[in-house]
Amino acid sequence: MFERIEFRVAGKTVAHTACTLKASAEEAVRQASFEIAWTGAGIPCSPDDEATIVVSGELWGTGFVSEVNGTHDAASRSYSVTFVSRTVDATEASIDHPTMIVRDADLAKVAKTFDMLGIGIEGDVKTEIKRVHKVVPGESLFDTVESEARSQGVLIYDTPQGKLKLADRPEGRQSGGLTRGVNITTANGSLSGRHAFSEVEARGQASYGTKASSLRPRAKARGTARRRRPRLVVEEGESTSARLKKRADWEARRAAGDGVSASITTPGWRDADGKLWTRNFLVAVDDDWLGIQQDMVVADVTLAQDSRSGTTATLSLKDPRALGGENPRGKSAAAWAAPATSDPDYSEDGDV
């Protein structure tokens, strides 16, 4: 089924013959590319033109034209146009704030304080209050928020409205699932031990105090490797018991999840209930040839449509723990169904 895609640039609809739309739970900026059907004078649009993408009446993206590329010979011409979300300015432009500092702020407050371009911040994640957050001169909004988000197990991506979204777990669930012989066109799976560790230890220091809790705090979480493979992570910011335990847990979960991934192409852009395939949503996967029978999380979604190959969605899937979710505990082959990580232990003297 073909989708009705409206690409509006500077208030006008720009006709196209093919398009690819991509959104990721691990990237702050969604992107799209269009092959433009243009017969007018000059070029169809210009970089920095405001643009929106609407899929069958549903807003998919709000942002700008990033690139316009044209080519022609003696008899014909063609143009390709690249779209990026409004959040691109959060990743490329530097923060221009009068003091470059905020006090007693959680992650959302840090982001909102330094959102000088009015991009917008969404998300109801609960994070620890930071006593002082200073911006390094030249940092972008994404740079200053990402370092803090990494410490507290938070993902940063964009919304269809072009705002930054903070999330620490999958947002919801797709209906119907993906099943071999039903709605899976092609699939490939990847199982890797390079991301697996036997234990993940987070260490750091606090900027105030002289006790062991300030000078030698550390937290350790058990990983999923079957042989001894320790990993040490140094906490970049202010180190507290809660922050170190969260960081150790997050790193152990992501390591367990990153080693378990699959890419599946399915006809159409929607699940069984007609919802567009969406990044950071859970989906049930049943593919006996790959040995998968469990929930996976949609890390990336690439939606493609043209007159030759029709309409397809390619989903990059990971173990839910890679994006902050729980152990799927399905009936997959043993290599896919890795054991859950444990709650981190905390100590102030290294005796974890």
C-alpha cells in the first residue's frame, strides 16, 4: 500500500518520485531524502528552507532543507533534497548563554536552561539533581546534555515536531509483531561477544568533601559474559552513590543489548493496528530461522517508497536492554536470550 507523503517546503508542496525517511532512538536528528520531480525554473528549494513531512495525514518530521543537489545532461535533469529535523541546531550550534551555568538542576532543567534557540524539550524522566552544571565554551546543547544523559541512563532523540526527547525506556509497543512467513521480507541477525563483559564498574569522585564517599566511590554491575571480561567506566561528572549505580547498570544493560541485534524488512510502513513503525517501541519477533522468539526494541526505522520497489520499512532491532528496557525473557535460542544483569553494588573503599 502506497502512503500519501506530503513534503512541504517554505509553505509549498514539492512533488517527488521517491523518498526515504529515517528516525533513530540513538540519534538526535531524524533525516529524509527525496528525489524531486521539478520542471520549473532554477532549483526546487534552498538549504535552510523550513520544511515538514506528513505521512497520510500524520506529521512525521519538522525541520529544514539541508542539501539540494542537482544534475542534468543535454535532455534531462534531476534533483535530490535532504531534510533534517529542527534538532539539528541542538547538535551543531553552540550555546550562547549569559552565565553558562545552572545550579540545582535535573537533566530536564539543564536542557531547558541552555535551549537558547527554542528547540523544545520533552520527556518525563526522573534524574538526580546536579549541584552545578557548567557549559564548556563552544559546546552545543546536545553536547552538554549528552554527557549528563550518559551518566543517568537517558536517551536523546527527536520528536515529529522537531523537539528533543529525553527517554530512559521504550515508549510503547507495536501491534501484531514480525513473523517469518507472514510479514518478514528479508532478515539478518547479529550475535556478538565484543559488547559482553563479566562486570562493569563505574568509578568517580565528587567535587566536594574529603570522605571516602567523595574520594573513592564506585559501583559494580554484573554483566553477561561467560568468561572474565571486566570493564571500567570513569564517571565524567559529579559522582554520587545513585549516579554511579545508575551508570554501572546502564552500561551493563546496553552492553548486553548491543550484542544482540537484527535487521528486518517488512512490507508497508505500519503495524497490525495501522500505526507507523516507530523508534524506541517494542515489537514481538518470531523468526525461527534466526532463532528469535522474543520482544525486541526498534532502534532505527527506515521507511522507503518509490514507484519501482513500492513501500517498505527496514527496522533495526536490538535486545530491549540496549535502550533501557528489561530482559525480554522469550523463547529464543540461548545465544539471544542472555541472562539479566543484576542490581549494582556500591562501595566507598573498593570492596565491592
